[in-house]
Amino acid sequence: MTTVPLYQKIAHYYDLTHAALQVDIPFARALGVEAGGPVLELGCGSGRLLLPLARAGLPVTGVDNAPAMLQRARQKLAAESPAVRERVTLVEADMTSFDLPQRFALILLSYNTLMHLPPAQMKLALRAAGRHLLPAGRLFIDLANPLDLAHTPTDQLLTLERVFTDPETGDLVLQCASNLLDLEQQKLQVTWIYDAAPPAGGTVQRLVTQVDFYYLYPHEIELLLTEAGLRLAA
């Protein structure tokens, strides 16, 4: 699986490049409040969604298989109030095979997390999620539009996505990406390149990593849900 090396490598850059991503937080928080907790987030990463849910008074468990991302979540959690810290449980585990001693009113698979898995492993993750739902529990899955991904240009040109300053090092960082689309496997492979230049000049440090995103169309998602023993609510 590509998730461990990817997020182990880019944990530091992930927070810097996703700090402005907040549009889904109110919706996730509303789902959590409506469910009343407890909440489980699969692929919780460094806590982008998990912490706002805990601040809203919800008991939250976060599962992730990247130790570097969980460590960043712990560092953020240390700055929270004791009440928030007590509501959060972090677990290092694989979302296709995790086994927790608790059932949840809401399980979140946010921001394309499920798309890191090929369909056979998606089914395992959905089954594992289903086993951890309370009888009236709900599973929320956030996926990219497959029509957008299927029309990704296949020229493999390197595109400059963003330029930012690393507040910890002062380095000027250029983030570039190249896409490779496999229509037969419904897979988009993204290569990310981060070039970090010291503020006073000198050697540029380059980080290169790849990740596969598997996209599904609505009927395929519905079939996976049915095979996993889940019922589509909306």
C-alpha cells in the first residue's frame, strides 16, 4: 500500500499545504453533533478533522497507519485543553483490518481517504467499518468526482501547484505534480515533488513521492457498499 511511505514522507508538508482546507469541517462537525458520538475517523492523519470534532464536545477515535501523521496529531493535541485531550483516542492501525473494542455512531472516511485503496481493499475497509458501527450508526464517505479524474490530462507534464515558505525552516518550497491516468484500472497516479531552497541560498533539498488514487463511479460504490453489508442512506 502506498499510504505509509507517502504520508511518512510528506507529513510535515501535508499540514502546510492543507492548512486552508476547512470547507468540509462544518459538515463533518454537524454530522458528529447529530449522531451524538462517539465518532471514528479512518485515516485521521494529523487531526485536521479530528480536533474540531473533539472541540465540539464529541468523543473521537482516530485511526491511521502513518506514525509520522499520528505524531503530528499528538503534538497538536498537546496544545489543546485537558477536556479536548480526554475526548481523543489515537490508534495506529490499517483501515482494512483494524479491530477496536468499541462501536461508533458515526464513522468518517473523509477527503478521498478511501481512494488510496484498490477496490478489493476498499471492500475490506468498508467491511471493517461496518463491524464498528452501532445498529443505527452511519458511515460518511467523501470521494472525488470520478468524471473529473477520468478527464485528467495524460501529458505527464510537471505542473507547479503552489509556492510557500516553510515557517519552521524559512525554506522557500515549490510543490510540483505530474499525473498519469490509467483508464482501464480507473487509477490516477500522482507524483509530487517538493523542492526546498534555504533562505540564504545553497543546496536545494528535493523530496519525491508517488500515490495512486482509485476512482469509482456511483454504481460501483453502491455495489461495494452492498457487498460490505452496508445500506446506502443518501
